[in-house]
Amino acid sequence: MSKKPLILGIESSCDETAASIITENEQGNPLVLSNIVSSQVEVHKEFGGVVPELAARSHVEKIDWIVQKAIDKSGKNIEEIDAVASTAGPGLIVCLSVGLSFGKAFAASLNKPFIAVNHLEGHALSPGLENKIEFPYLLLLISGGHTQYLIVRNVNNYEQLGTTIDDALGEAFDKTAKMLDLGYPGGPKIEAIAKQGDNDAFNFPRPMTNKKNLDFSFSGLKTAVFYEYKKLNNVSHVQKSNIAASFQAAVADTLLHKTKNALKQTGLNELVIGGGVASNKYIRDRLISELKDYKIFFPPIERCTDNGAMIAYAGSLYLKGSKEGLNFNIKPRWPLSELANG
């Protein structure tokens, strides 16, 4: 029986230091042996957002321990690792450099292949860790830094259909939460307080739903929230809950409208939704309930945010290709549409 490949994945593109060990089961399907994530929420909370220098420092302090913990939890030895994959972009350059440099050094010390992984490709492919998904499929990527539709034709082959022209969706959640003085990170705060609110209390806009294109814009929605909030005096918890619920409903309506158009325009039947905002249960439930004619795949909630398993998995797929090498440099801007080599 041939040895199943053992892949170490490292992620440090923003404010999570993460490492994972994956392999394959007897059927050749992915098997996650460990997936360790260290969040930096407490580091950045007082600033209301990620401070790159503090994030990089935290990565430096934790990465050795996180990787060792992933190896220990996997039950494997360092010498058994067959390849190392690290995020090379997009992301914050000072953060990317920590994980990429560590991954290169680790691979070189073992004399094993090194694979540079596109962070967005990790999100795009990650549902394949649990599901057998056939190419091509439609990807809706909704995160703190990206909001876009892509056709995933194959590994290393993507076509962008639409993107945000201003704020990414996760950024809009964070800024709205900051307006309401809910704290950081904004997404979970909005989702939690919205459960107590009225979705129809405020008639916020559904931006760009009158356009046939597949681009997004959330700055107008964010501005509408700001003006409604400023009209209120001595804002109560109930009023904040109503604003959060109405904002979240507007986001879900917008995503539904655009996604229906994207599915119709492409003729695709399978939809993958990834990125940190994909962990929002209200948005998940709305998309699942109102797109019943399509096959919809989400990563598990714990793997919607940045993690090492998605990087290890993407790296494992490239073992059969050629995107490996210690000379690969950081790409802080690296759109998936550049990966169209097939």
C-alpha cells in the first residue's frame, strides 16, 4: 500500500495564525488530521480593526508553537511530512512574510517540496474537504477583504464575473458594528444582536440590485445606516437590534438577488460560498431556503474564517502540478482571475 501524502498548511495573511496537517483516507478523499487556529481578536479589539504591525508581531511570536501543535495533534512526526504549503497572497505583506518565510525554511530543512498558495484559492476549494464537487461551479466569496463571483473551472483556472467596487462585505459589517458601538469583530456582533431585532424596522437600500452586472457596492448601505442611526436620540438596545437586523436583511436580499442572476447567467447548478461572512447563519439559511433548485456548499462554520486546512488542501492539489518552489515571492495583491492556466 502506497503512503498517503502528508501536507502541512500554513496561513498568516491577516490576523489568524493557523496550521494544519491533512492527508487522504483509503478512498483517496481528504482527511484533516489537525487544524489549529490562533485568533488575534484581543490584540486588535481596542483599535476596532487589524493593525498590520501588531498582527505580524503576533504571527512571529506564535507560528512556531502553532505549527508544532498541529503536528502533535495530527499524531505524525515531522519527518513524515511530504510537502509544505503556505499562503503567499493576497493579504497584508508584513503578515504574509511570516508564514511564507517559515514555510520555506521548514520545507528546506526537510528537503521537501514547497507550494505557494493563493489565499482566495484556499477558500474557493475548501468545501472539497467535505464534499465531492464537480467542476465547473460558481463561487461566491464573501470575506473581510473580498466580495466577488467567480467561475471555478478547475484548480488553477478561475474567471471573475463581478466584485465589489468599494467595501468588501466583511468590512461593511465591521464598520456598521463600529457605528453602533458593538465592538470588534463586527460580523459576529451584528449577527448576535440582530436576532433580537426586526428585519423590517428600517428600509435600507439593496445596492446595485437594479443593475444586471454582478458587481457589489456596500458603501451606500453603510451610509444609510449611519444617517438613520444619527436621527435617533438616546439609542436603546432595541433600536440597535432593529438597525442590525434591517442591515443584515438588506445584505441577504442583495446577495440573493445577485446570486440568482449569477446562476442564471452562467447556467451553473452548483454554488460554493466561502469566506468569513459565510459563517453568518442568517445569511446561510436565507440562501439555502431560497435557492432550493441549486446545490449549495458551505465550508463548516469553523473553516469559513482563515485556516490552515484550506491552504494544505489547495497545496495537496498542486502536488500534481507545478506551483512549488522556494523562489516564489509574496503577492499582496493576487486576484484569482490571474490563475487561468488550467
